[in-house]
Amino acid sequence: MNLGIVGALVLLLIWAIAALVVEGPGWVHLLLTVGVSLLIYSIVIRSSTRDRSIREPGGRDKPS
């Protein structure tokens, strides 16, 4: 897990506590938006860097 995924999970945990347990104000739902966006972004960046490390320069795949 990278720092982005951990940060997103922390934001989602804070949102869940504030929205569902404490019934926080409306701006608390921004934590949900930011948390989900950060989680998706971190997963996409993580998988795209993994794909780049597998491929050769020039766009061709390495022979098996």
C-alpha cells in the first residue's frame, strides 16, 4: 500500500465516524468526495507505473 491509499482510507474512516456516528455538518461529506477521489487516483497511478516497468522503451512488450 502506498501513502495515497492509506490517506484515502483514513479520510473515509473520518467521514464514516463524522457522518454516521456524530451526524456532523454538511461539509463533512467533502471528506467522502476527497477520499474516494484520492483512492481511485492512487490505484490508477500505481497500476500505470507497474505497466510502464514491464514494457521496454519504445512501447514494445518484453518477450517471454
